[in-house]
Amino acid sequence: MGLDATNSTVYDLLNDKMYLIPVNQRKYVWNDNNWQEFWEDIDLVYKENITNHFIGSIVLEREKSQEGIRNCFSIIDGQQRITTITIFFAVLAFVYAKNHNKEYFAGLNKPLFVRDDKNESHPILSEKANADVSLLVEKIFKHGNQCIENSTEMVSLKELFDECGTPAIIKKCFQFFYDKITVTADKDMQIVKKFQSIVIDIRYIDIVAENDEDAYAIFEILNARGQALTDFELLRNFLLKYASKDQKDGVHQKLKDISSRLGDDADIFLSHYVTHRYGIKSDKKNKRPYKIIVAKEKDKSKYSLLEDLDLKSKYYFKILTFKDCSRLEKKIFSFFKPRRQQQFRPLVLSLMHQLDLGAISLGIYEVNMQFLYEFFICYHLIGEQSSNKLQDVVHKYSENIENQFSLKLLDDFKKSMAERIPSEQNFCNSIKNIRFSNRWKAYSDNRKRENVRAIFEVLERELGYKGDFSGCNIEHCYPDSASEENCQIGNMMLLEKPINDKCDSKALAQKIGYYKDSALVLPSQIEPDFSIADRNEWIAKKLHSYISSLKNNA
């Protein structure tokens, strides 16, 4: 392994070099705790006059010259520290400019910029390392030079951030150090300059790899020693490590696309992906998604794996965002997401893929998606059952539908799910807990409204209604303001808005005539003196019979 390790300081780190960050690295993720620790270390060195701070090792890979700059390096390990130090110096530059301190301001050119062979300046932390920080540094020096030369006021932080479109995490870091520095600057600018010197003198071990193979090996060694790397970061490294020279650009781009598409949801996607593709439930220990994928794909084409990940990430993006979805998909995904229904996602990935492959028609796809939706309503909302009890079915059929597809599998899947529906008595007992009212605060939140709507949509479909529900409201037959008991689902139904408006503030006996005008099934069944308790039970039994019948009809 070709390595060069030396004792160095931040002065060496940020001196006549340009840094890039490879695609297999995470975004900037440090937070208040990290920034506070960094600040306390600087403050301790200043107050106690002790030996300068040591920040461990920073691992770099030497790159070819870029933009006329000879010393270019990719950051393999140390991105968070280098980015934080750069932001810290950017804060100092902003404060110096604001105070019209020309000498101190000019002195920060050295640790923040590198000159190319045409003597033009470029941020040391380049656009390819962190475009947001790179732009922020450039704008601070542009406005700072104008401010000092013309003896005008420096732009405000808000104006600066707005101009740069600075993301929240960078703004938060900048603001953290700005608040610390300005307290000191108001007392004595010499102390601020001392803080700058302390950071310049921070020590570290500089490790430079000469090629990709060494860099990826170091990356894996660092992870094995306990560095907190996500499964997606590890998988990126795995895919890049085995990419041929001809494939590398394509691999980089696909990984970048997946990361951009899924953002912070990349790891949860991988956990659902391994269930969908291999039928395995992952965890955060020995069965991490990364480990499962590497073990399963060890002797297979890594590029084919990446293409599949790219495709399935597009499906997953639809599940997360409801974008580019059909009307049915949007209804289902938007209903599942706030209720934290994630367990069906591996199944949905498999169904989406079979639709794309042409193995199932759009009609069959929608029938099975509708089944998942209705099953969730009956099993979870009415039956009050835990999704954990479905784990074995989801794992088995997600993988089978993906890899061994047949139409019979879809029937077997629905039958296996239906067998887990709780008893009819359980339905009758639990349905009394489903309530909604605009009058009673305990039952007035929007999710309760949506739950009731969803249940009645399923029931109306089962009773033969073929129309649309978009123009329907929830109707309380007896006024819900009269009693808490009138908030139960047995006192409700869906009703077209124009008819619902006519029924407003009227007694039930007067409403019955309007109910007969509805195209929906349930309104015409309402009697003038019906029992809410009896209707609760009727609704429960009807839905239980419907969802349970699938195990006999499949």
C-alpha cells in the first residue's frame, strides 16, 4: 500500500492546495455538539496556554492537477474537520471585513485560497468539495474587499446567505462561530487573532494515498475501527472500489443521482431494498443492509446491482414524495406516510418492478395496491393490530414477487395476509374507538377525519358504489354536538357536499329525505331511529367479512 504519513499542522493543510470530496463521502453533517467541542478546545488552548490541539489523522488521495493547480487532493477521511475549519476562517474573514481590519482580512487569503498557474484565486475547499462553502468564501472576500476599499458597511449575514443560497446546516455552523467570535471581537480583536493562530497551529497526522485502491482500503480500515459511516456511504465505497476505469464516471453519476434523489432516506431505502430483493430483514448490527448486499452480490456484476439500485430508488422516490404518481398511488402513499406505514414498501417495490417489466397489467397492479391500502385500514385502523405480526409474510412475498413472479403468487400473498386478520369480535370491540367530530376537541384532528373517510370509502366500494369520493363530506346523522357518543363511526357516513349542506342543523327525521337523493349506498340505508351501537357492529362485521373473504377467494 503506497502511503505517506507525516506530522503536520493546519498551516500545512490549508496552504497552496485544493481539496475535492469523492462521491463516496457523506455530506457535511456536524452539529452543535461538534462545533461546541471544537470551540472549547480552541478556548482551552488560549486560556490555559497549553500545547496546541491535535485532531487525529486526515487521509487524502493525490489527484491530477485541476484548473492549473498542481497540489490537488481528494479527502478520504477528514471532510467534517476540514469543512468546519474552513467555515471558521470564513467567519473570521467576515468579522475582520465588518470591522474594516484590512491587514487581518488580507491575511486570511492564504488559508482560504490557492492560486493557479495564471495567478488566479480559487477556494482551497473547492466547488467539487463543498460548493456551498466555496461560494460563501468567494462572496465574503468579494464584499469584504469592497467594504474595506470603499469604507462602506459589510453586507449583513442574511443578505450574504440569501445571495449564496446557503443551506441550513452551513448557515447554522457559520452563525454558531459568528456568535462566539463577535462576543470576543467586541472586547479585543487581538484575542480573535490569537484564536486564528491557535487553529492554524492545530496538529494532525497527514496520510496521503497515491491511488484509488489504497484510498478505498484506508476508507474500509477506518470504518472497521469504528468510524460512524452509514450503510449508503459504505455501499458507495464498495461499488466504486469494484468499478472498472470505463465504468467509474457512470458509477459516480448514478451514485450521485441516488444520493440526490433520496437524501437522508437513503439508508431506510437500503433496509427496504434488502427485504425486497433478498427477503431478509436488516438491523443495525450483524445484518446491516450494506453487509447483506455485499455478501449476496460478492460474485455478481456490481454495475448490474447499481443499475437495479438506481431503478428502485426512483420507485422509492415516488413512495416518499408522491411525485409522478397515478391518482391511486398518490392516495395510498399519502395515506401511509403520516401513519408511519413503511412495512409494505418492499412489496410495493416488487409490484412496481413487475409492472415495469410487463409481467402484470396496470389493472392487476392497481388491484393489489388497493388491497394493501384496504388491508391496512382493516388490520391496523380497525383491528388495532401491530404490523410486526406481518413481518414473515412481507419478507417472503416481497422477495418471491421480485424474483420468482407468477400470478398465483399474488393470490397466495393476499390469502396469507387475510389469514392474519383478527377475529370478528375484535373488530366489533375496537371499532367503537374510531371517532371523529369537529365539535369535540379530542376527536377533531385531521388524521381521525382521514381514517373515517378511508373506512367508509372501503365500505362503499364493498357495497357496490363505483363513483368518486372527492366531492363527499363526513355526515353525522345525529348531531355530534349533542353527545360524545355521537362521535362514533356508527353515527357517520359519507355524503355528497351539496346534500350535506342541505342537512346542516336539521333533525335526523328531516334529513332522511335528502339522504335518499345520494348516489352513495349507505345514506339510503339510514332509518329515523337507528342505533349507533348496532350500526357500529354492522360496519365492523361487514368489513371483517369483506377482508376475510379474500383468503377463500384467492
